[in-house]
Amino acid sequence: MKTGEGKTLVATLPAVLNALAGRGVTIVTVNDYLARRDAEWMSPLYRAAGDLSVGVIVHDLDDDQRRAAYGADITYGTNNEFGSITSATT
């Protein structure tokens, strides 16, 4: 889909259905701004749909913040930020 065609809204239903089923959901965006914005915009909907938690993985998070974001029901982030926990223990 192109810019402005509703990807943010379209992604919410499958994200909710998978999160309610107990599966962690990862939504990849193109930059930190969109990851934060989309998480903020959609959080009220996710909470209303089943009290689902939302995390955001963006540049400059420490390992504890990343772990907390990964532990959310739905996690937003950019492709180059996922998998970036540096310590050996999880």
C-alpha cells in the first residue's frame, strides 16, 4: 500500500486477533517517528479491544526498555531495531 492508504488502520484488526489469541504481534514501520505515532494512535483501540499492551522499539532504548517493549502484546518498531538486545541474558 502507498502512503496515506490506511496501513495503520488496516493492521489493527489482525493485530488484535493475534494478540487476543496470545500470540505476540510485531508491526514494522519505516522509521522511529511512525513507530511511536502509530503505537500512540492505536493504543486506545487496543486497550478497548481487550486491554492489550503496546510497546515501541526505537533507536536509543536500553536493554531493559527493549525487553519491556518485546513483552507487550503488540510491539511497533523499525526493521533495523528489532533483535537489538546486547546483553547475553534475556
